[in-house]
Amino acid sequence: MYLIRGPSGTGKSTLSQTLGGEVFSTDDYFGEGEEYRKNFSPAKLPEAHQWNQDRVSNAMQKGVSPIIVDNTMTQAWEARAYVENADKFGYQTMIQEPQSGIWQDIKDMMNRKDQAGLDSAASELAQRNKHGVPQDVIKNMFHKWEPDVSLDQIRQSKAPWE
């Protein structure tokens, strides 16, 4: 199983398509294009995430391989259910991030705490991403981003309400 993580518009879906497996994204819950923009609701995100986790678990039960989870997963706990299921069903898990130039630049800006650069990058990603995720939401993803997350960190992570 591949966990593809990164903010909206950084190239997760592009990377996912190159890996040659079955792709599972929480965004699929809301549809595509205009349907996504019409159906998306932050209040439905917990339901959408559970739906995607269930789909991945069902695919694992059927032995689908490789499985590609394409979600933002800005924090370790957001990937925990996927890793727990992979462990349960004997899947090897690899964590990957987009290799796009913009994502590499953003990570550098985060390290340097270049707020002006991050604001500009969030504006660009808001225009690039296929789901219409707004700039302020993308800026929040930058703020929450946990770099270099390991499988052990994911396994030991806790959701904020736990």
C-alpha cells in the first residue's frame, strides 16, 4: 500500500496515477469536478474519511495490490486507520509525497518559515487543485503539516479528540 500525502494541488493524484494500482481517495466521496464543488461539505468529512477507509479495508480483504491512498494526511493520525488495516492484512506500507517542483519549493519555504512565499504558494495551489480547495484551507494544511512522518509515528499517533 502506498500512502500518498501532501496538500491539495501539489501532485498527489498525478503521482498516484503513475504507480499502477487501485487509487482510493476520500475526495471520491463527493464526486468530481462540478459535482465535487456542489457536494463537498466540511461537516461530511468524517463520514467521507470513514467511507474511504472502509473501501480500502474491503480491497485489502480481496487482496487488491497495490493499493494507493491519495489523501492530504497532513498529520500522522490521519493515516493511522490505513496503516492499522495494512498491518492487519499483511500489506507493506510505503509513504510517499509528490515530487513536483512546487511541493519541493513549499517544503523549503516551510523550513525557512517564509510566510510570504507560503501565502503565494497557497494562492497558486488554490488555482491548480482540481477540487476548488480555497487558499485559506491550503494555508491551514501548511500550518498543520508534519514533515517526514514514519510508519511508527503513524502507528503511535492519536487523533486530537483521543
